[in-house]
Amino acid sequence: MSINDIKEEFKKIDYDSINALESFIECYKDDSRSGVVMIVSNAKKKLDALNNEIKRSYKMLEFERKYYEMGYKYICGIDEVGRGPLAGPVVTCAVILPKDETILYLNDSKQVSKKKREELYDIIKEKAVAIGIGMSSEEKIDEINILQATYEAMRISIDNLSVKPDILLNDAVKIPNVNIHQVPIIKGDTLSASIAAASIVAKVTRDRIMEQYADIYPQYGFAENVGYGSAKHIEAIKKYGPSPIHRRTFIKNFV
């Protein structure tokens, strides 16, 4: 085979498959052409990266394994997105993942690229035992403050699950008025696969909402800033005044 043919073959293999990468390396490892040596070297790097990700993903399930061993059946991760923006809702998500399912690349949504978040969103939606979404509007945030609005959205997300969880793994907080055992985990979206999955679903859900608002209120750049206080966003508030989805208690220094 020509070097270009081998390069095209390498482009088409599944980089998340150990078998595919090992088979490719085995097939071409003895080819001494410099171009092929480079391709095989890239394949080995992909394999090393995949093995490291598998180890990291296994570690991300430590909390889940612990509570499965204690007899809990439905372990639910909860996280929120949107406590800091100047506009739009705070969105929360509750996710129950299957017991024996490892989803690679789960992490704090802020540490995952937009493209990868979208891919993971679809995978989580396909594989999860149950997903519940909760929201608190900008009006509710102004009325009861962002922390209480976040708690309210979290309770809604739990209520929206089709399966009642036995235990909640929360990202750092303990949710008031919830009669389910809770485990607050500091930086939980980087330590628990369930919380990370909730973080990603909440992030994608909220970003899509803000992209829809960008069509209604194009002057604020919501598609880019998703409501956060970028310099351009603040300038737009000063120039045009607030939109109906701006949080009045968050922008009182600008208007």
C-alpha cells in the first residue's frame, strides 16, 4: 500500500477502540518507510492517550462503585450551569447512569470542548437510566436570589427523573428540602462520572437556550457569551438597556 493509502486508513479507524489501534500498529509496525513510521508513531500516541483516558474514566467512577457496594441501586449525579451569567436561566440536571457503563471523556463541562460536549450529550441521553432537567428563570433568580433559585431548579430536576434515585451525588452543595440521602463532593464534576454527565447535559441544554435567545435579542451576543458578562455584553447593556431575560439584580451596576 502507498503511504497515502495507509494515512487514509489511519484517518478512518476508531481512535476510541484499543483493538482498532493495536491492529493498525501491528499491521504496519515493520514498514520502514519514514512516512509509515510517523503514522505508526501517531497511532501509538493515540493508543497511549486512550489507555490514559480509560484509567481516568475508571477513577471517575470511584464514588459510584463505593455506593453500589453499599447497596444503593440508583445513584444520581446533580450539577448546575449558569449561576454567574447576567442573563438567562440557571439550569440544573440530574443523571442516573447505568451501573456497568463507562462513558469516556466525562469531565467538568468547562474542561470539555463544545464539539465534545455535544457528542457526549447525545451519548448520555442514549445510555442514561434517567435524566431530569430543572430551570429557574431570571425572574425567579431576582426574586429569591441565585443560590435559592439553584436549589429550586435542582429539586425540579430530581422530580423530573423517571426513576427515583436512592442517593444523590451533588457538586459541592447540599440541597434543602430533599428527602434523599445526599453526598456533597467538592469539585464533584471532576471526580464523579455521574456529576460530570449532569454538568455536560446542563451546559448543552443552557447553551442551546441562549442560542435561541440570540435570535430574539441579537444585540447582546448571547450565542457567544451565553449570558456571561463579557466586555461586549456589558457594553451592549449600557447601549441598549437590559433585555427581558437579563437578571436585574446582576446588572444594577451597569444600568
